[in-house]
Amino acid sequence: MAAPRERGAGGTAEEAFLTFYSEVKQIEKRDSVLTPKNQIERLTRPGSSYFNLNPFEVLQMDPDVTDEEIKKRFRQLSILVHPDKNQDDAERAQKAFEAVDKAYKLLLDQEQKKRALDVIQAGKEYVEHTVKEKKKLLKKEGKPTNVEEDDPEVFKQAVYKQTMKLFAELEIKRKEREAKEMHERKRQREEEIEAQEKAKREREWQKNFERLCCSTIFMYSFVRVELNKMLEMVPGIFPGLVLLSESNFGKISTSQGSFASPTRVGGLEPDLELCS
């Protein structure tokens, strides 16, 4: 017989699970009398967040139970752990009641129930395959094909362990998927906000540009009017000088030639409709 492994600080994960499993089974035996205190302890003890992922374990029922049996068991447990019935431990009773209620509703949903049954079946098949491989290897080595899982209780323990592991893996994947979806929604929202801010900046830029154009056109008009006044006041100073109009504004013509007005910018005609 092999010597037991030395247990380090905190023990191994395998030993921790075996301890957990042993304690759970002890609690389940005590729960046969269905006491509120024990049920609340079972449903809220450390590690229960993963233990309670299996709705059949929460209600302490076999996977082949009927819907009527599920409803009956729910009524029993919900009364036992209801916060109003356990006011001396109302906070934990509330958590226990929520676990029972969640398991009950999940098993009434046929699709969710099937998923739970599939996980349990997958756990059982995995253990059966593992046992088969162990026996095959022992036979190949010419050794007795007896394995510890031949003991029904050990086999049941192995199935329980694998099933809980599968439920935990599914829960982790679900949380990762939710986190990813939340991140994607956040990214899309940030892009929407950025697009809205960009559109707002463009509108502000267009608005300011139009104001600038209006101011510039007003300046052009003012300068034209003032120049015409000056030309009217001092006729004959510049021979051939003509009054400025919108059609020739920006260019002053004389008999000696023509030159561009400093009020004209890049040869562009101002758009007077911008200020209308």
C-alpha cells in the first residue's frame, strides 16, 4: 500500500476537495431531519457559490425526479430557510432562500433542466471513461483490474467531483462571455459618443465659419460703401475712376490701368446669401 502523500501548508487541491466533499456529505446526512439551521448552513457555507450551480444538489434530489417531486421539495426547503422563519439569521436565510428559489425555477424551465442533466451525464461519462482507461492500462501491465472507483461510494464521489467541476467551468465561461459582451457594448457606446462629439464639433466649426463669413462680407460691404462716398466727394482726382459695385467690387479701374482692392481675398466673390 502506498504511503499517504505529505500534506503541505494548506494541503493539495485534491485533499481540499475531499475534505469539502466529506463535510458536504456529513451535512447532507444531518439534513435528513430537514432542520432550518442545517439547510441554511449547507446552502451558504464557503464554496456554496459553486456547489449551488447544480440545481439537483441544491434541492438534494436525483436527476430523474418528476416536476411534481421538484415542486414538493421546493415547498419544503423554501419554508425551512425562509427569512421570516429565521429572523435570528435573516441574512444567511435570505441567501439560502434565493439559492433554493433559483434552483427550483431553473428546473421548471425544461431547456435549463436539460442543460443541467447534460452536465451531470457528461460528468458520469467522463468518470466511466476514466475507469475504463485505468482498467485497460492495468490489464496491459498484467495487473489486477480492480480500481478504487469499483466502490459505489467512491464512484459517486468521483462523479460528484467531475460534475461540480463542469458546472464551475460553464459558470466561468458564462461570466467571461458576459464580460466580453459588456466590454463590446461599452466600446460601441464610446464610439457612438465619439461620433456624436465629432458631429457636434463639425457643426460648431461650420457655425463659426459662417459667422466669420458674415463678418467678412459685412466688412467688404462697409469698405465698398465708404470708398464710393470718398469717390463721390472728390470727383476728378483719379481720371476714369468708376464707382464700386457688387459686380466690380474688389478691383479699382482707372485710365492708367487697374489694381486689386485689398478687400478682395484670393479672387473669391463673397457669398452674400450666407448672412441672409
